[in-house]
Amino acid sequence: MKFVPLSQSGRPLEYRPEDFRLRSEPSLPGKWEGEVRAPSNIALVKYWGKKGLQVPMNPSLSFILRDAVTFTSATAERIPPADEVRFTLRFEGRPAPAFEPKIHTFFRRILPYSPWIRRYRWEIHSRNNFPHSAGIASSASAFAALALLVVQLEKEATAGQSDEYWRAKASFLARLGSGSASRSITDRIGIWGKHPAVPGSSDFYAVEFPFGTHPAFDDLRDLVLLLQEGRKAVSSTAGHQLMEAHPYREARIRQANTHLARLIDALRTGNWDEFGTVTEAEALSLHALMMASDPSFILMNPDTLKWIEKIRRFRRRHDLPVYFTLDAGANLHVIFPARIEDDLRRRMPDLFDVPHLLSRL
Ligand code: PMV
């Protein structure tokens, strides 16, 4: 088992939301500059549905997309405390008013935990190393980066907390911007949401997978097929809301909990069959939930289905571990161990002709 922070009683440490409130007055600099980076992530067990303020209906597990990263820098200048957090935002060099309302909401939600942010005027610059329109979860990396900036200044201005604390606080704050962002504050495999098999797990922030993973999962690839044009037909906010009165809600909560336990075992024991079975069941369950919502959404398109079929047929014929997952959109994430990439390129060359993004997991 990997390092898990322990409390004095020797049990895995679990912070409570109130632990993330400031304990003492921070010694704030007049001017501050910082720069951070945060990767996107892809969930294999999906977060879909919430209770209250960004508290997940079920636990989720994700891998970091190591090659899909947001870079954010900020200059913060002291001002008399304002009612709202004052900021300007430039995204990829240009003003980005479309993103501002979500960032205002994020700042408003984190104010009880980091109230000092109102004492600065923030000039924020952000860019992604992947196309924004590609349908990769850019809100996850974007809010994770913003949370890291806030935590970086707070850490410099206060004393006496451990690295585990700051990591948990960054994930806690990121969660208030976008739930999945909580998992972008992990090194590789993040688990967000309380689960009895995961020591230290919490509904309020993500933790690193606390077990060793089998070498079979050491070096993975995610080939994201960009099959989607334009914007998604449903925002994740609206999608989460549809789970509140969903007829399958209770069954979904049970299913996600069972899937997480099975996926953890598969990752520990090197069971690719089980890994793939759970991963694909999760992807299709997410879409089944959307299709059975009221109103209903079909976010896969004919190309998504075509590639799902092709991947499954290829797997049966060649007996190679290649599986898929989906986010709330039409893009297909094709997941496989790096060692079979050449095989895939040789035997299914048209796969790589599709516009795509290839990332290490
Ligand atoms: O973080 P949100 O609120 O955009 O929700 C993300 C939901 C999914 O991407 C569909 C699943 C997940 O766990 O990332």
C-alpha cells in the first residue's frame, strides 16, 4: 500500500470541510506572481449526479491525461477588500468573457475557505496544450489550476500545514469549480467519493489510489477519437441534475460502488479483462442514464457506435487488451497498454487516421 496520511490514532487521515478554513491571519504580500499546471483526467468509474454543493452521488475513479495540460499564471495585486473577487482573464492570449461567470461562481464558493482572495485584483492567463473544442474535460484542468494558484499563495502566506493538507485543500477547492477537477490534483489515479474499500477517501476531495497497481497497468495510452463537432447537447451541470429524480438512481449508486471495488481489484491484480469489462460498462451506463433521463439525451453519434463495434471486433479477433470509455459526449477514448501501440497501428491503421489526441495515462 502506498503512503496514506495517518491521524494520531493511526487511522488514515480524513479532513473535514471545516479543516480547510483558515486558522490564522495570513501574512499577505503586496504583489504576488505564480504559475501552475494541471492535467485533465478521464474517469473510468463515472461521477454522474450530486447532492448539495458538489457532493458526489457516488464515488468515481480517474486516470490523469498526462499530455492534456492547462497552464495558468496569475499576478495578484493588493486592493482594499472587495465584495466580489476582482479578476481579469485571458485565455490563449485573448479575453474570454464566456468563462467568467463560472469563475465568479468558483471564487464565490471558495470564499468561506480562503477569504483573503478578495484582497487582491487577479490578472489570470490560461492556456491549454490541447484544443479547447476537442471535448476533452478542460474544465477539470482549468479549475484544478486555479485552485492550485490559490493554494500556492495561501501556503506561502501561512505556516504549519503538511503537503498532504495543501494537496487535499487544492482538490477540495477545485471540486467547488467542477467536480471532476478534484481528481486533477492527483499524480495518476484519483478516487473521489467515500468508499469503504478506500482508506482516507472523502466526498469532499480526491485521494491518490492508495494501493500498488499491477505492472500490467504501468504504461497506458488513451487515444481520444475526436468524433464530435460543436458543443455538447447537455452541460454536465444539467446532466447531474437529471440524476436527482432519475428512475435508476438507486441502482446507479449501487452499480458505481460495485464497479469501483471491482476496478480496484483489477488494477491491483493485473486483470485486464475485468478492467475492460468494468470500464466499458461504466461508459455505456453513463450514456444509458442520459438516454433514460427526462428529458433524454443521446450524445453518441453514428461514428461513436461504429468505433465501439470495431474496437470490440478487433479485440475478439486479435485477443489484445484494447477497450473504450466515453465522457458526456461523442468522443471515444480508446485505452490500451503502450506495448501494443505498434500492433494497433499496423493492424488497425484507420484508427489513427481519425482526428485524435494521444495521451499517456
Ligand atoms: O466535473 P463535471 O461536473 O463537469 O462532471 C463530469 C462528469 C463526467 O465527466 C461525465 C464523469 C466524470 O466523472 O468525469
